[in-house]
Amino acid sequence: PKDKSHLDYSTHERIEERNILIGKQDKEKEQSKGYNQLLDYRMEKILPLMAKNKVKVITNMGAANPVSAAERTCEIARKLGVSGLKIACVTGDDITDELDKYENEKVLEDGTLLKEKKDVLISANVYMGAEGITKALEEGANLVITGRVSDPALTIGPLVHEFGWNIT
């Protein structure tokens, strides 16, 4: 019998604390960097397939710079002649600039105050939920690139969008 299967979404979980650290260091050296170092390689493989097969992709390969990751992905798509994709990025996980609000909070691991860690702090990122991913898909995105989101958000975002679930 003829195969009637169809893949609608593909999620790519590619971030961990080490990747954020590497991304942050890369971004300090060059503002247009900070995303997963294998982004070019992976997007060169993914973009033609997702366009051909009409598959939506959600990934956290944005690491410390999802905006630049999306811009770089657009460049790769143009270079490959892949068109007709709407590429979105989800930001908001990097709260490094907001840490002054929490300077008198205790660090759970050692009981010191956060302000005592300022000299060694490299970045502060929160785990975002599925809301940004869902919104990007609702606005027609074929590819959603995020920074730090919870691992389940990569799957929950498309499910909420696809089935119209209310998760608020």
C-alpha cells in the first residue's frame, strides 16, 4: 500500500548550559554570533527538506542570540535558493541586564547574595515556555528559532497551535 504518513513538525533540541556559555562568549567577540556553532551545517541540510516537504521546524539553536540565528538562517536560505519560508525568532530568555533587581537574593547553591557573583557572572537565562513558539506559528512561521526554552516547550508550542489548546 501507498505510504500515507506525513510529518507536520520537527523539533530540534540543541541547547544546554554549555551552549549558552559558548554562545555568549562568541557574541562578545562578534555581535552577529552567539547562536549554535553548527547552525550553518544543520540549516543547510534542513531548509531544503522542510521547504520541499512542507514541514515546520522548531529549534532552540538560537542559544545566546536567536535574532542573529534567524538572520543567518535567512542568508543560508537565500544562498540555497530556498524561498517561501517565514522564519521567526523568540527572544526574552536572557535576563542578564535585569539582575540588579535580584542582587539581594540568595544564590541557592552556596547561600551568597547574587550581587557577590557579579564579577564571575557570564549570563542569566530563564527557561521560557511555549507561548512565543505558539505565537510565531499562529503568525505563519515555518521555522521558529529560540534561545533558552524548556525542552517540552519545543513540542508543546506546536501542539497548542495545532489543536487550539488554551494553556494560560
